[in-house]
Amino acid sequence: MTTSTTPTPVAPGPLATEPSAEPDVADRRSPLDAAHRALGARLVPFGGWEMPLSYGEGTLAEHHACRTAAVVFDVSHLGTVRVEGPGAVAVCQQAFTNDLGRIGPGRAQYTHLLDPADASVTDDIIIWWRPDGTLDVMPNASNTDGVTGALADVAAMVGEEVSVTDVTDTRAILAVQGPQARTRLATVAPEAAAVERFAVADVLVAGAPCVVAGTGYTGEDGVEIAVPVAAATAVWEAVLASGVTPAGLGARDTLRLEAGLPLHGHELGPGITPLQAGLGWVVRWDKGDFRGRAPLEAERAGGPSRSLVGLRAPDRRPPRQGDAVLDDGVVVGEVTSGNFSPVLGCGIALAFVEGGAAPGATLTLAGRGAERAVEVVELPFTR
């Protein structure tokens, strides 16, 4: 999960998150801001925060480091909304689409918050259900206030005894990702490295009490570490000392795109439902009522009018958000995210297409350059 705007290009073309409206304004800083500056990071506005886009060797090197070894991202801009009390689970069950009844304390779950009017995805969220029973709801940065308010509204509506608190400013979050992430992290924090995929545990990292979850946003193995602000720099330096490469939001975007993962504001957001985005598995119809259920059921009954597909270009030129998708000369869709794939060596894109399109089909892209044929491919683009 990330927010959806950053204005700076990354070789060989702009990020999929290049804004189409007013530029972002950064008025918040990560607890690791000084550490990033000391490393010569290129800092950009992102979801109201100033965050590293890349470091000295650049986005392509950081992307390959994640695919072949291990990197660490500072993702402290993501929100943490703490939900506590006897009614915490009941409130989250009413607010979100997935079913916490399928997991328990010590596990994490991906879920959606829907608009009650049209079932579009207000935000996509990871919930860390901590071993002590606390639920840490992790929204995208620009949506933290909205998710906090929605949870409070649901709590008031259902009359549950619950506390909903934005604790984003109390911690930093580091995402250690890559095929060697656990091996390298184990040299400084073996208990953190041992946290399994989608598990959540309270462990010490560099002597600091941290919450660690086996989650991430790159398509690679790894963990995310919530660190108290006072210990953030020490934990960051310990992770780097283990041989993990610092990486910025440029590589985070190209990695998630290769992995076929949605980005809020592009593949998720106003007017986009989980069913259109191919994420129906996030909706648990058998758990009872939840916010936005009625309009989503209506869409399920009639079938979504469009579907998200993967497109692969025959050359290195990256597709761009807003490029039209044509079938026999008729516009049938639009690119939501596009970029150059460092692993595949060609342009790739996610696009909504009316009625969908089967892998192997040929469509046409019309954007800033000449029209060209693209192939519909199965997601993820890389495995």
C-alpha cells in the first residue's frame, strides 16, 4: 500500500504515480529524515510527506537489489490507526470487507474500506492484529484521517466500546524486502527475521521493542517493522549494517507494478470497486454486513462493467497513466499505471478494460506517442 502522487521522473520515464492535478505539498517529515539526507537521498513530496525517491545509485539499481538481494524502504508515511477495547473486532468487521474471523491475534490481513454509496474503495488497508489483541489499521498516508473518522463513525453506529487513535507519529516503519531479506536481517535481529508471512509479533530489534509483520509491497519476501520514534535511527542503521540496501519510493513503485499490485488513486479509489479491480477475494460475503455491502452486492449481481488487466509493450517505452486502450479502433479502456519493467526490459501497464480481455489478446495503446500494439498478459508480470 502507498499514496498516489509523486511529481518526479525516474529513469527511463516518470513514475506511474506522476500527478495529473496540483502538485503534492509536503508538510511532514519521517523520523528518519536526517538519516536519508546524510545518505544523499533525493527527497520528494509524497502524500503530504517529504520522502526519499531514490539514493545515490538510482531507482533501477535499487529495483534490481530488491529482486536479487535485499533492500529497506522507509514507509513511515503510511498511517497507523490503533483500535482497542472490547468492541475493536466488531467495529473492524463492520467497517471492512475482509473477515477477521478467519485469522486471530498474531496475524495480518489485507482488506478494503468501501464508500457506502457506491462501494468504491475508499482505501486499501493492512490490519496488524497484534498478539495482545490490539488492532493496528494501516491506511495509505493521505487517507489516515478519513479512515480514523470512518472507524469512529462505525463505532458510534454499532454502539461498541472502542478506542480509535491515530498513532502514526509515535513510530517509524521500515520495510525490509527481497530474497535475502530474512538472511541479512537475521544477523542483527533473528527473531524479526523469523516472523512468517502475514504473521505479527512483538520482538526486539537492535534492542528496541518493535512490532514486526510478514508483509510487504514488492512481490518479494520480507517483513515490515514498526519502530518507536526514539529508536528509529538506530534500527535503520543496524539494518543497513547487515548489508541491506536503502531504496526509495521510485523502486517501490516499479516493484509493485511488476508484481501487479494495485496503487490507491490508480487501480483503487473513487469509482473503482474491488470487483472491477479483480480483488473480489478481499470481500467475505458470508461474514455478515459491512460498510458498502449493498451497492457491491448489486454490482456482483449484474457483473462489473470493466476489469483490470495487465498489458505488455513490445519495446522499452513505458505506457503512461491516461493512455487510451483501443480494440479494433474503438476506445475500450484506459491505463491506470504504466512504467518500464527493469526485469522484463519493456514497458508494462495496468489498465481498466470494458468487459475485460483474456491473456494473449492484442490491444492498442494510444497516448503521448504513436499507437502501438500491446499484449494482454496474466498478472503478476514477474514471479
